[in-house]
Amino acid sequence: SSTLWCEQNSVRLSEKELRILEYLIANLGRILTREQLAAKIWGYDNEAEYNNVEVHMSFARKKLSFIGSKAEIKAKRGVGYELRDGHV
């Protein structure tokens, strides 16, 4: 696991949460579909497993909020997820 910092606040991230955030950061401001996230993070494209994306995205979102980060993960209903840096 890794640690995410924002000013003096920190929180531990699982490997999947870290990989999700890295992928979102690399695509800042772009909407990524559940399919793209599942294929990139878990290496599969199986609709039965897309719930994993939602669960880990929820954990990552809560951890960003917990440390007071201005970045936030926005869900685009029926489309996917987007990371916004808080200045957009």
C-alpha cells in the first residue's frame, strides 16, 4: 500500500486505489469509462466485475475527501469518472 498526502493530512491507499488515482491523474479532465478502468486496473473487460470499479472508486473518493484534497472524482452518470483538480 501507499500513502496519499495533502498538506499535513495523510491516508493509506490500497494498490488498486493507487492505480485508479494514477490513471485518473494521467487523464486529468477526461472522462474514463468503467470499462476503461476495469481493463487498465484489473486487466479484464467483464461486466460482472464492474462493481469492483465502483467500490474502489468510492474508497478513493472518500480518501481524497478525508485528507482535504481539492481534487475530486466526479461521476458522469452512465458514462464514467473524471478527476478534477479543484481549480477547474
